[in-house]
Amino acid sequence: MVDASLLEETLSHIRDNPELHDQSYCYSVNEFGLVACFAGRSLLLRGYDADLPMNLGACGSMATRPETNHRVGVLGEAQEILGLDHHWAVNLFTPLNTRNMLERKVKDLLSGSSMDTYYELLSVRS
């Protein structure tokens, strides 16, 4: 079952903190702090820790599960906790997504609309 609350919370965080969003990497660090993609941010909002390599500015794609301290892959874990099927996860987590595209995709997912390509939004970088 899709976790609508977490989808909306993640989108809201991205909208309110654009400097901490980069769809290109699960996790990275910039001058503002820990940056995350949609999948990575959803895990952070649920208490997961980002696993980053020791060198500053490195990017990570692993997280630590809060209740077990086990390391997990960000994309697979986010798919599971968000309740997404494989096709929606791939569509939502793609690095090509702009914030405008994420807004539309989450809206479509929650309304039960069919998955679209959203290519018309690629030129509107946000």
C-alpha cells in the first residue's frame, strides 16, 4: 500500500528546502548540509541514517535502518517503505526528475492516474 503521508512529506521537504535536494545522488554533502534525492529524503524522514564514505563530498547510496542498524540500499528500501511498485519507483526516483516533475508524479500516483512520461517538463528545470 502506498504511503501517501510519506510521499507528501518528502515532496514538502524538497519544496521547502531546494538547496538540500539533488535528484542525481542518493546522498551527498554541500555547503548547506546533507543533500538527498527523493528516495534518500524519504528514508531520512523515517529516521534512517545516510551512509556516506569518509571523504567529504562523497556520495552514498546506502542507509542504516533505525531499528536494526543494518545497512540497506537506498532505492530498494525507499521503494518498500513508500509502498511503490517497481515501475512507479523507477519513474519517481530517476535522476532526470525536476521538482516540477516530482510534484506531478506524486499527484498522479496519489490520484490513481496512469503513469505519464512527463518529458514536457524536462526543459523547466527547478
